[in-house]
Amino acid sequence: MSKIAFLGAGNMAAAMVDGLINSKAATPIDIICYSASGRSAQALVARTGIQQATSLEKLTAQADTLIIAFKPHHLSTADAALTTLTSGKLVISVLAGKRIETLSKVFPQARNVIRTMPNTPSQIGAGITPWCAAQSLSSEDRNTIESLLTAMGRQLEIEESMMDSATAVSGSGAGFVFEFAGALCAAAENAGFDAETARTLSIETLLGSARLLARSPDSPEKLRNKVASPNGTTEAGLNRMADGDLRGLIRDTIEAARLRAIEVSQET
């Protein structure tokens, strides 16, 4: 079979490689990577057993699918040779904030260009990756994309006009959840627990609540109400949240991230 090539070998490339191998969607011999310095590629090769290319020409020679996984700001200085080297290939970008219009200028001869927005839980196969395509996909290319992205968790095709919103909700959203987790840990310590116990209680509460929410047909509000009895402890805490307009703060947080995503996507 043709190889899956990774241009860049950082955290997101590593997450995808791990997912592909662990899910048996590909074997190490099917995957090849290249990084400009060679150091990150060497580390990924040593850990996973995939192949390392020593040039862009060798990276793309046997590959039908090229995943762009270097730092987003490097796109503007990408090697001009990629124009011809990606001719007729499927190009998948994991570069945050880079629009299809911008990507297509760098890879004008690719048979299709895909924009994706993985989040950090993808590193353990628990992510959600919104994506969109420059043009209609063949069934074979759709299967390739879905196989690659499913290796990191779930995938969701959306309109590109919604990618900035998706970046705010699921991309940045992971960071907001971690911030809440940190706040819960700190509050638990303030309530008298040592740091280790506070962390355990907080993480297990978040994990259990998320699993229940995912498996239950009930809305978050209905599940919340099942916890809160009249004049009880949960209601007392929820009232404090309402006094501080927690929902308004979360709405404004997502909006700030969305507006910044728009700014980033407009930068060259």
C-alpha cells in the first residue's frame, strides 16, 4: 500500500501515529515522517518503529496522503518544492487557524486539501476532530480521512465557516476544562484536603460526570437537577455560580476564543 507521510513530527503527529498503530489502521512500515531538524522525527521513529525520510522528495515519493503537522507559523515559509511534490496527493492539515484558501496556495496541485482541528485529548485517542474539505471527496479519500481521524478519537465533518467556532469549543475547550479542573483541585485543598486527595477527588468527579453525561439521554441541566435537592448543598453552590453569572462567563470565554481564532486564520 502507499505510505502515509507526516511532514512534522511533533505532539500532534505523534498522537496520530500512535492512534493509527494502536487501532491497527496502519502498521509502522506504512508510515513515514520528516522534520526539518530531524530531531523530533528521530525520536518518533525510535519510539514507534515508523520510517524516517531524509528529504521532502523521499517523504513524498511513496506516499499518497501527506499530513501537514509542523508549526502553523512555518506554513508561510514552506519549501516551494512542495507545490510539485504534493501534486495529485491528498493533503491533510492539522495546523491551527490555517484556512483552506491559504493551504491551497501552498499545495495548489494537491487533489484535495483537508483542514482539521484536533484537540489535545487526541493524544490518548479520546479527542474530537472537526474537519472540512476543499472540494467533494471520493469515497476512497473519505475513508482515508475518517480512518486517520478516528484513530485519535471521534471525527466530525463541518462547514469551514464553523471551524473558528469549533476551534473555540473543542480545541480551546480542552484548556478551559483543564482550568476548571485546576480550580476544583484548588477549592478542594481550600476545603481541607491535601493536594493528592484533592486531585483524586476532582479528577474522578470530572471523569465520572463526563461518562455519565455521554451515556445518558438526559441533558446536562436535567442531570444537574438530579444532583441538586431543594435547599441542599448542591443548590447552595449552584446559586453561588448563578450569582457570579458562570454561564455568561463561559459564553464570553468561548466568544473571545472564537474571535481570536478568526484573527489567527487571517494572519499569513
